[in-house]
Amino acid sequence: MLYFLPKPVRGVLALLLYALNTLFWFVPLLLLALLKLLPVKRWQAWLTYLLDAIAVAWISMNNVTTRLFTRINWQVEGLDALSRKDWYLLLANHQSWADILVLQNLFNRRIPFIKFFLKKELLYVPFMGLAWWALDFPFMKRYSKTELAKKPHLQGKDIETTRKACEKFRFKPSTVMNFVEGTRFTQMKHDKQQSPYQHLLKPKAGGVAFVLGAMGQQLHKILDVTIHYPERTPSFWDYISGAVHAIRVKVRVLPITEQLLGDYQDPAFRASFQQWVNELWQYKDQQLQQMAAEQES
């Protein structure tokens, strides 16, 4: 609608609206977060629905801002089978900070509000830690190999701690997101890793296994999401200022089978799980190659 404005003006106005929208919703979010501190389970469960509704409204208004200042040709496959009443683990490739906005734009009101694992230390970040806790973002406690060597009794405690933190997901549909590569793709990182994939970094199977180990009984399906930018990988600024003209996304819904649930410390299971993740990543790389070839033809 406002695409006729110069790109810098669009970017500044969009950023301003994103900031104002965030501040507007953060106030009631923080107030409800404080009320949720009352240790009454039914009260907390009821507030959880209100808090998630606030988060969905926040994303919805951000999406309105995106439509105001951009003209993106969205080419998306695989959204038909999604439901807001299901439990998902969302796995996606990662190229840009814009990926988060892309995922929120596509999946808002189609699946439960997307959440992601946070380090337990972030719980103590002023204001935001309380907000993340109120929105039921799962906080995890990971022990280093050095800590485990010194204190063997901590073996498995990280999974157990995270599993307890995720018990609330049994009662309300949820989506947990994981960028499997662990960082944004760049050609420099690709070359340094000597990645066997043309368009992807090496996947970190351990992170996915950790999520499934902690939440396997709560999650029902995997959303395998492949994001492709036909022009070039955009920055956050490119996305909000209207410099992105086309985005392609393919979504696959995969089952979480018993073969994906197990102890990652077990060598046999670890080998099997790594093979599954590598095959998933090989297929994703082929998808990206196909989309790139279609773009050039």
C-alpha cells in the first residue's frame, strides 16, 4: 500500500511501527506475567491462553506492517495440512535474521505460537526473562563435557530438567522451533566447515535429539521448512524496507516415530539419528538446488 515511498523511508517507518507494536503489547504481557507468578495451576493455565493470544496479536500487527511497506511474491507449498490444535517441532534452514519474520508471517494463526529453547541463564534477563517464562518458552540447562567429567552424577540431568520445564506443553498445543545448523549460512562458514551440502551448513543432530529427548512425548509432528530467497539472502533491513521481492518456502509434515526417540549417548541410537538428520538435510539441499535451477530457467 505504501510501497511507492522511497526505500529508506519505508524501512524507518516499518521499524518504528514494529517498535511501537512491541511496546504496546509488552505492557499487558508483563502485567499478565506478574499475575502468572501466583502458584495456582488452573489460574496459570488460563493466563497462558491469554498470553499466547497477545503474542499472536503482536505477530499479526507486525504482519500488517510488512504488507504495508513490502510487495513480496510469496510462493509457498505445504500449508494445507497444518492445524492450530497440534504439537510441532519446526526444523528450518537459517540464512538471515529475516527468517524469523518469514516464519512468523507464514505460520501465525496456522499453527500454535512458535517458541524456541533458551538457556536457563536468560530467565534472569530483566523484563524479557519474565515475559519468556510467561509465554512458556522452554528453558534448558546444558552441562559441558568438563562438568560431566567432574560430576558424573549430572549425566542426563539436562534432559530431565528440560523435560520438567516442558511438561506444560502436554495440556496446550505448542510449536517449538530449531535452526538445525545452529547459525546463519554464509559462504565463509560453509567453506570453513567443508560442508558436504551445496546450500547448507552441517546439521547439528545433537540439538534436535536433545529437543526430542526432552519433549518427544509432547510433540506429535515435525515441520520440515525450507526457505529460499530467489534474488539474494536479505538482511533484516532489506526485508522490512521492501527490498525483498520474492520468497519461496516448502513445508513438509513428518511423523515423529519411535526410531527418533532415544538416548543420544547410546552409540547405536546416535549413529541412526545422525543418519536420519543427514538424509533430511540432503533432501533439503536438493530442494534448494531445484528451486535455484527453476529460478535461472
